[in-house]
Amino acid sequence: MAKKLWGGRFKKEIDSDFDKFQSSIHYDWKLAEYDIYHSMIHIGALLKMKILKPDEAKKLNAALEEILDEVKRRQFKYNPENEDIHTEIQNRLTEKLGEIALKLHSFRSRNDQIAFDERYYCIIEAIRILELLSEVISTFNELANRYKGEFFIGYTHTQRAQIIRFKDYLLAYLWMFGKDSDRLDSFLKNLKIPIGCGALAGSYIKKEAYQETIKQVIKSMGSIFKDTKVTLSKNPLSDVSDRDFLIEFLSILSILQMHLSRLAEDLILYSTKEFNFLILPEEFCTGSSLLPHKKNPDFLELLRGYTSRVYGNLVSLLTLMKGLPLTYNRDMQLDKEPVFSSVEIIEEELKILAKFIKGIKLNKKAISKAIKEDQNLYVTEVAEYLTEKGVPFLKAHDIAGRLIRFAEEKNKKIKELDNKTLKKFFLNKKIINKIFNPNFVIKRRRSLDTEAESKLKAFLRF
Ligand code: ARG
């Protein structure tokens, strides 16, 4: 059995089943890099406090660099007998350096380490998700530009409503993703990484020792943090107890996942034979083992399906933290898997989505056929035209409704009705021909902010 970071007060060996049950190394190894940074900062502080001698600090740092190198080369292998990542790294250092490694854990606790590691993880992954999101955003933009002048049909209640531009439909998702990016940005802005918590009550290490070493280590790490995110804990009790940042991160990811799920549903519907508006890229679809004709939108179905996991992870964390007394409790060890799971799902989804969007084709023929055939798409404009001419809107609404009913009962298109008939509805053929034109319809949408696109671009920084 691997050495623990505790044990002196115990007479009996830990039960082997319980030991396995309480270990977290099989998932918290993912925090290795951040745990090493915590140790590097800590070494600097111990040096300033004269707990470590300069050559000891040097040896410890060199050994940590070796492990860091393994992590960065993705060669890091943990010993499953170690309880957690903190134990793993400590034991490795002890094996390599002997007694001096035992000094490293002076005045710190795993509660302090994990509070640091998890926050660091969130920052790195939030930045990664922002990058992936911006790739998705630019592929949406590419698609919008490719089909700039094309029309589309807008729905409410999954019923045809009005003619829109395909580009505006796509930009609707860009606004949604833009707000997701904004939420991630402000999450990043607000998240600070505390250090010096001890187990809960603070540490013997002087404030000044920490402050100096934080500056030095962050600089030497070539940190991605322009402004120092690592700060001395203002209230260690709060910092070791707090997992709000994880809940906040998972909430942001859940909203993003909800957007992805709505997109998936839209694309699934629009690519069915019934709609036939979009053609999906074949390389992201699968076939049926029985039905030779099938081209199933599996990527989109999984994108929609994974929402259950991402929401579940958020609920799992909220439930985990509910009613926990201050400060650290072992329950909190279970906070990692839900976070890793949501982060990994979202990253994978965004990576594939960026490629998927590039391959989408608009079935222009099917759309113009639908627009031509469906007279209902123009009747709102008919009602509005009558309103402009002085008919009170609800009366105009009624006239347009009766016009539809009349045409349907006669099994005719509105465009086919003669002037005599149209007159009963205060209309004539000339007016109908003018209104029943998608370009006319789009031009009438005066509330559309013509600057909106450039505002969106500035907002999304592309
Ligand atoms: N692996 C633990 C966790 O993730 C680290 C903290 C352990 N602290 C303790 N007092 N047992 O929560």
C-alpha cells in the first residue's frame, strides 16, 4: 500500500475496500499540472520563511519540473495505490529526494491545494472553451456569408410563420453563442485563485513571503495570466469551503449546452424529408444496419442527448454542496467528475460542431418552392398593407384570415383569385403581386437594425 499523507494516530491499517472507495487518484490526476504550480509557489514561500534551504528548494523545484514535463508531454502515469494527486506527487518527490521532500508539506493542507488546483483548472478550461466557441462562431459566420442573399422560413410553435433571411436565422445562434462567451469572460474576470488557506484557518507563512513568491513563480511559469489571478486568501474558511465557482462554471456550460441542443433539434428537423431545407454533411451521419436508405443525424442527436449529462452534472454539484457545514468536507471530493465530464463533453462537441457547420448545405430549391407554394407566408403582410391604408389592424387581420379561408375552400391560391373576388377583401391583383414577393417582405422589416451585424461582429470580435 502506498504511503499516505496522514496515519500517525492510527493503530490499524486502513480497510482495503474502503481505501479504494475513498481514493480519487483515478480522476483527480487531471489536476497534476496545477498541483505542481501550487507546490512551486509554496516552495518559494517556504524558502522565504527559511523552512527550506536554497539548495533544497532547488532540488524540489527540479524534481517538480521533471513531473511537469511528463504531464505536458502527456506521459504522466500515476500509481493507483496513491490516495489522490497530492499524495502521488508528494510520494514521487519523497522517493526521489528522501527527507527533504517531507518539508514541502509544511503549513499547507490538501484542502488548500485542491481549492487552488480546481480554480486553476477552471481558468484554463474556460479559456479553451472560449477559443473553441470562437471557431464555431466563425464557421457560422462563413455559412451566413455563403448564403447571404437566401431566404428561409421562420417558425413559431413549429408552424410556418414568416419569410426570413437564412443569414438572420444563423446570426440568431451567433447572438446566443456571443452571450455564452460573454458569460465565460466575466466568469474568468471574477475568478481568483486563493493561496495560503492552510487546512481552514490560514497559514503560519507570512503574507509578504507569499506575495513575493506568487509574483516570481507566476512570472517564471510564463503564466497565461496577464493580471495575477493568484492571490493571498482573504478568508481561508470561505476559500476552502467554496465551490461556487464550479457551480457557476457548470451553469454557464449548461446554458451553452441548451443552445447547442436547440441548434441540434433545429438542424435535425430542417434536414428531414418533410422539411428538406438543409443537407447535412455525410461524414457526420451514420447509416442503419437494416434500412439501406437511412442517413441518420447522429452527431446532432448526441449533441442533444448529452444535454442530460451536462444538466445532470450541474444538479449533482448543487446537491453535493447543499447543507454542507463549513468548512471542507470529504463529500466535496466528488465535485471533480461532474466538472471534468461537462468540460470534456462541451469541448468535444464544439470541436466537431465547427467542422459540421462548414459542411451544411442549404437546399435553395426546396425553400423557394415552399415559399412559392405557401400563400400563408404572405398574409400577415396583406393585413399590414390594409392597416397602412387605414383599416384598423384587428379588422385587417380578420379580412386576411377570411381571404385565406376563402382561397382554401375554393382550392385556389390567393394569387390566382381574380380582381372581382379580391375587391371583396379590399385588394386587387396588382397589390397581391407586389406583396407576394420575398424581397418586398424583407424590405418591410424596418425594425431590423441594419447596424446589428457590425455590432455583433464587434461583440464577437471577428
Ligand atoms: N482529494 C481531496 C478532495 O479532492 C483533497 C482534500 C482532502 N482533504 C482531506 N482533509 N482529506 O477533496
